[in-house]
Amino acid sequence: MDYRYFPEPDLPPVTFTDKEIEAILAGVPELPLAKKYRYIKDLKLTEPEALKIAESPELYDFFETMVEQGGEARKLAGLFLSVVLARTDWQETGIKPNQVSETLALQTAGKISASAAKDILIALMENSDQTAMDVMENKGLEQKSDTGEIDAWVDQVMKDNPDVVADIKAGKDKGVQFLMGQVMKISRGSANPPLVVQALNKKLKA
């Protein structure tokens, strides 16, 4: 208030046409706040997920490249935030966006479990020269979908736990999760969960 406002005599007024303003705005990159709202609206990310990814070029460039290569954005964000960014030196590991996308593709196709996807990404950060498929095969992480093999595991678990089976048939459904866990245990996590559930339901109703 002491100085008040008066025009600077050495700086003449500058005006722009609407067309010039539009051209300038077209050249301005998408700002972090705009990215955040777009991630929430278009990609269905939660606000914390969108806020974290939009905070730096390193993060949103990696994320957007993953999305361009295919896969559900929300699931890609989950893998990126919970596994890749769990390492503070993630950029130094050399992991690439397509490796995360390929890992999610294997999980979506039912070839690997969620825990196996995490193991694959960790392995890729240790050696980024591999592919997700390489790690899956080398570590034996592919889920078994052979119904005969799954049936055999289910039969074995039901045989070993007759009391639990009896409780389930008496209406205590909680035991199904226990049997499910036992099948995953003897299969060393390689059994395809939906197929295990299907086999259990079929055999428990027999």
C-alpha cells in the first residue's frame, strides 16, 4: 500500500490474440496436477496413487509407457508402486516399463499368481537383461492348470483332512479356505487358484 501501483514506463503493454494464446497453451506440457486428475478420472487410480505417480517426470514417464503397452492401468500402478518403487534405487536397476507390462500380462493370463508377479519383478530388478517369461520359466513360477494334477492335489488334501471335509459338508464353509491353503502348500504355490476352487467345490458336493 505504501508504494501503490503505477505502470513501468520502460515496459510497454504486451497483448496477445486468442489464436496466439491457444498456440502457447498447446505447447505447454501437461502439468502434474492435471495428470493427477486425469489418472483418477480416466485410469481409475486412487488419489494417493495418482498423486505419487504424477509428482515427477521419472515416475509418470515410466507409468505412462507401461500403460501404452497394454494392461489395466490400476494394476500396473499397483505393481509399480508396491514392488518397483519399494526399492529406492529402482532407476539404477535398469528395469524397463515393458518388463512390468509383460509381468502383468502373465498374471492376467493366469500363468502366474500375484506373489509370483512380485518375485518376477524383484528378479528383473536384479538382472534386467531377462524377460518376465525367462524368470517365470527359470524359477518354475508358472501356475499349474492341468486339471488332472489339480484333482490329485485336492483328493490328497481331502483325504488328509477328513474332519474339515465333514465340517464343510455340515455347513461350515470356512473350512474351504483351509483346504485351499493346503492345496497351494503341497503344490508349492503353483496350482491355479480358480481351478483349485472349482475342483474343491465339485468334490465337496459329490
